Amino acid sequence: MSELTVTGPAVERGEEILTPEALAFVADLQARFGGRRDELLAARRTRRAEIGRTGRLDFLPETAEVRAADWQVAPAPSDLLDRRVEITGPTERKMAINALNSGAKVWLADFEDANTPHWANVVGGQVNLYDAVRRTIELTTSDGKEYRLRDPDALPVILPRPRGWHLPEAHLTLDDRPVVGALVDFGLYFFTNAQELLARGSGPYFYLPKMESHLEARLWNDVFTHAESALGIEHGTIRATVLIETIPAAFEMEEILYELRDHISGLNAGRWDYLFSIIKTLRDAPGDHTLPDRNAVTMNAPMMRAYCDLLVATCHRRGAFAMGGMAAFIPSRRDAAVNEAAFTKVRDDKTREAKQGFDGSWVAHPDLVPLCAEVFDELMPTANQVTLRRDDVDVTADDLLDVAATPGSRTLDGLRTNVEVGITYLAAWLGGNGAAAIHNLMEDAATAEISRSQIWQWAHSSATLEDGTVVDRSLVERILTEEYDALVAAGGPYAAHLATARDLFRATALDDDFADFLTLPAYDEVLRTGG
């Protein structure tokens, strides 16, 4: 078999991760599964074109027997029985230590939406996880500040999230073709840490993002089965939690659980990417599928309520955990009033989730861990509530597609916020920071995707704002100029990337050809500049 070619620059301690054996393992994964991944991405495009023509999705008639049959997923391992609070964040060293010290039950160690795939982040993140698994992670900053684990025996369970199937890793090639980024992230972590995790009484557990079909879940299951066999690990040791964050996947929850039934522990309501997927999937479909301002779309909107109800009912019917969505608020150290208002919203949202039947939820900041825990401790005194069967749930395709019933308005302020946040986030992303605090919210690639795709849809459908203004290219261009000029005047740590961020945002928000993911052209820019 051909060997991997490494073209990325040297990364401190990278040789501990990129060993010949680990690279051979990743090369084997790529050779076996890379072609199927390419076929599945092509199938996505074909399906999306059909949805654009018809404006319809539905539950699959060819898998009706799976939905009707009596089956359960494999029982959860002991350290994944209680997941009431999960903290998410990138694998950057300081943030990793803070997450491990947060008191959460699970840390989602993110190689995906909260991470810029600079080669230093990809390899450095694996180094940090190597140390985290072994409880040796620590950091002394240039100003002498020290970060260490407070209690190495009481840490969150680590669940890395590899990149989605669509992203390549251009710094690793096999036969002159980039390796699939998801296989790099999974393969390096699994090969390096699986045996150590098992020796410590845990296991190799993962979050899987952005799937659109049960066939993509089948591919992951085959990857897991082969990886376990290659390392001599018992079948079913790997456990995954799948994010249901695309609207096509919402119609295949049962099938996704079934395909991964030996390797899955639950599904997650990935609300931000789900909104992006609704916009992207229905962007040019017949009828009016335009949404109000992104901040106006709450989880109480009928289509979002239906999505969550269906997820909880599906998971609990099959013995899997239903994980709630992200509380993205970042507490202010200077404004108590901002904190009070935001904490009230977070508490209300987590209360809704606990009452809806979720078995836990996500936060983006350690200060939110106690609040989320308090809500679930009160409303879910047991480790989980998988036994809560939502037999009252009867969600139809029309319920999931009822975009028109979403309350709220399209406003000039909403359009302006989309532009400002989109440019600001992209500048941070290009600078290597995929988790950027903007206006006391943790913005990641998913929220930036909502911003630019919403503008694309508004502009290409000549949507009107609440004051009657028609959204067209000239209006967006004017606001782009105003917001860019204001950001340049304000400066900041990523000011050098603002011009490129503006151009990327303009292209992905206004060009007639809709980019499937803004991170793809942004990654091309990273490669161009040597990242």
C-alpha cells in the first residue's frame, strides 16, 4: 500500500503523534474508505438538487421495516450513563485544561466547527488530547501563568469531534490526493489513545458531525469495525454520538441509530447547523422558506419543537441518549446585567430541554456548567431519563418542514448583525481561532454559516424586511462596506485578516453559485497562506 506524504510544517511534539505506525493506520483507513466517502458526497449533491426542484423531504419508504422493527442500540458504557452537562470547545491547550476542570460530565474536544484546521491546530490538538488522556496536560504561559488539572481523578469523559465528511486534510496525501479530514482526526486519536483509554476504565468515544443519511452512518460503522479489528479491540468498544444537525438526517434518525447500533450511545440536537441546513437545503425550493433574523428563531418555533420532540422520542424508543443543544453565552466579567439576562434565558432553555426529555445538554463556557447541572439535577434526579418514552410524539414530514410558521421578522439590524458577525468570525477563523467570543456569544463555523446562507437566501429571493425594504445585492454590499470599515477602525487581534474575511463572506453570501460550506474556500485561503 502507498504511504502517506506529510507536507505540513513541523509541530512541537508532532513526532509523538505522526509515528510511522499511526500514519500507516490512517493510510489504510483512507485506502479502504476514502472512495466511499467521495461517492456519498456526490449522493448529497444529487439529493439536494432534487429537494431544490420539489421542495420536499420525507421519511424513506425503503427503510420502513427498520422503523417498524423492535431493536435497541447497545447498552451504554458506565462512564457515559450520566451526561447531564457537556462542555464543548477546541483542543487548544489552555481551553482544554479549563474544560477538563469545569465539572462537566463530558468534554466535546472539537476538531470541527470550533477549530481552524491549521496544521498546527490539527497536530497540536492531538498532542493536547494525548496528554489529557494520560492526565499530564499542563501549561505555563509566557507571562508565567500556570494551568493544571485540579483533580486528575475526576475529569469529564473526552469525546473528540472529528471533521465532517466534506473536509479534506491537504497536509496529508495518499497517491497525491488529500486524505479525508475525518479519517485523520479519528484515526490519529484512536490509534494513539484507544488502549490507554481502555486501561483507565474508559474507551474511545466520539461525536460525529454533519451527516446527511444513514448510508453515511453505515460508513462510519464500517470504519469503526475495521479500526477495532486492526488494533485487536473488541467489537463495539467505540461509541459515537451523532449530531442530527442537517434536515435530511432528521428524516433518518432511526436508520442512523440502526446502522451504528453496536457503536452508538445517542443523538444530539445540533441546533445551529440544523438551521443552516434548513436554509441551505431549501434555499431555492418552491415556496417561501425564508426565515426571520437568526436571533429570532428559538427552539419554540414549531419546526424546531418538532425536531427536538422527534429526536427524544426516537432515541428513547431505541435505548439511546438524547442530548440537547448549545448554550453559547459567554459571561461578561464587567456587566452583571448582561449576565443576569443571559443566565435567565439559559436556565429557561435548559429547563425546556429537561422537561422535553433530553438526557443532558451542552454549554460553551465553564461558568454555565453549574447552572445547567442545577436544572438537570432538579428535573432529572436519575443518571438519565432514557426510560421516559415520548409516546405522545407524532411528528410528520410537514411538521419538520413548516418553516413558514416560524415567528419573527426580518430586520435591517438582523441583516447588519449577520454581516458584522460573519466577517468578524471569518477573520478569527483565518487567524487560527475557530471559537470566537463575539458580543458575549461563542460563535463557531455553524453560526457563521447561518449568517452568510441567510443573506444568500434573502438576496436571491428578493425577501423584504419588516419596513418593506427589499434585500438585494446593492443593499448587502452597502452594509458590507459600512461594517467592514467599522471593524477596520476598531482593530483587534485579527485585523490583518479582515480584508480576506470580507471577500470570503461576500462571495459565499452573494455569488450565484452557493458554496456548500464556507470553510471550504476559507480552507483554500489557509493553504494559500501556509497555515
